[in-house]
Amino acid sequence: MPEVFKNYIDGRWVDAAAGQTFENVDPCDSGKVIGVFPRSQSEDVAAAVSAASVAFDDWRKVPAPERGEILYEAGRIMKSRKKELAEALSLENGKTVNGAMGDVQSGIDMAFFAGGEGRRFYGRTSHSGLRKRFAMTKRYPIGVVGIITSWNFPMAITCWKTFPALLCGNAVVLKSEENTPETTVHFTKIMEEAGLPKGVLNLVHGLGPEAGKALTTHPDVGMISFTGSSSVGKIIGKNCAARLAKISLELGGKNAVLVMDDADLDLAADGVVCGAFSISGQRCTATSRVIVHKDVYDAFVEKLLAKTKKLLVGQKGKEPLGLIVIFGPDTFFAEPTILPPVQ
């Protein structure tokens, strides 16, 4: 039987108010259900925001170095369970365990980095334009921050967004990505173990048009941080702009590699293959096109194809990888296709 998971609101693990659920399916076996999660609605999001709002009043008064100590402890716990976390992430995400280890390590690094920033929480001073005046600034937290993660780096992105928000004294409502919700459960349990006060971090599971929309439109959420597609980012941007909420959007990129006539072609080909095909190209910074100087075009393409033909799909793959190589226009090809150099 698949494990049944819950939301985490005000320090308690609870079901969705309406009792609805959704299934987390193994990406490598569509017939296997990994876990069952609450399908949260606006009522659940409202409860999480309310808990965060209450907890914020005390959390913002905790000295930044003290908040940083909790993040340090979270990083220590993550480090001690790195392999365990990577295996759980790999199961629901589909990347290799080695790839997931890097995902978790990125989260560990952010825990220690953000924790250290607790002792560098500086403001600024400046000369006043008026006599007998002293000008200075001090940093204040925003309040309740809504965080919506993506599935491709579920631990890293959760940590990149959540740790700085907590360090700055904000309370957080974290909405998991529906394809990788279990990773955020492990993250939340670690934060609880690290000593984070109840209500400071709340976790809701659910679908974007339901839980995600409710979070981005809630009047008591002062900021939304989102990583995902440009189309969804536009919707979130409108939702936040309508109520003058702060917003941070990391959306899909269109990343080109420039290969000039004096480039190390072997190094360039290695970089393109790694950038385009690692993690199946499912990342914001994936190489999606290559712009090659005409004088080295033929030589570069030859090296690129030689390297890509050696790639295999999965651990047991025996056939060369079906390639998608993009040169020039924003067009995807079903077969290995090279566009000629632009004259």
C-alpha cells in the first residue's frame, strides 16, 4: 500500500479539509503509486496563511544569528541523511541517485550559507541632505511568504527559497510541486527537528489551479517566490500585481552556447552535451541551442554528433540516444537534425 501523507499546518500534520487526495506516481512505472497526498483547496491555504501570520509576530523578533543557528542545524541533519534523502528524491523525480545527491548537496550548501548570513545582517548609513539629521536603514521582514517549487530540483529549489526567507524573519507557506511532493515532506520534518517554531513553516500539497491559485491571491501573503514555466509565471505575476504583492519569478530559459572560431571545440562539445542532455535537459539553464561560427561549424558538428551518439538512455539502455539538436530557430526535431550555418 502506498504511504498516505498530510499537510503541515501550525506544527501539526493534517488532512485536507475537504478530504480530497491525489496520487504521486512513479515516473519510471506509471502503474506504481508512491504516495497519496492531500489535494488542498483555498480553505487549507487560508489555514496555513493564518498560522504563518500568527507565528510571524514572534519569529521576526528572534535575532538573525539565532535564526541562522536553526538553519545550520537543518544543514547538519540533511548532511547526515544525504543518501536517504537522495533515494527518496530519485524515486519520485526520476533522476539518478547520484544526480539527486547533488540536488540534496545544493540544499545543504544553502543551509550553511544562509545560516552564516545571520551574522552579516547589515543595514546602511548615509549622509543626510539636512542639517542635524542622521540617515540609516534597517532590514525588516516582509511577513508571510508563499513559496511554490518546481519538480526538477525539488530539494535544492525548496532550500534556495525557504532558507533565505526564514533567515530574514519571514514566515513561510510552502506549496509543493505535485510531481515531487514527498521531498518537501522530508524537508519540513528536518526543519521541525532542527527546532523551527511551529507555524513559521507550513506545507500544503495540491494542484496549481487550486492550492497554487489560492496562495498567490491570498491578501495576507506579502510575497510569492515561484520557479516554473513562463506561462504559469505570467498568471502568478498578474495575481500578485493585482494586490501589489512582491514577487520573484524564475521561469523557463532559452539558453544559447556561442562557439567562436578560436574556441576549444572538444571543450565546447563536452559543454553542449552536458548542458543539453544531463537531467534530460529538464532545467532552466539547459542548453537549448548552439550558435556556431561558420569557420568551425562543420568541425564542431562532427565532434558534437560523435559525443551524443555514445549517450545511452537509462542504466540499461543499449541504443544510442535519440537526439534533439537545435541550431538557429526555436524548433524541435524528432530526428537528429542539424540546421546549416546562416550565411
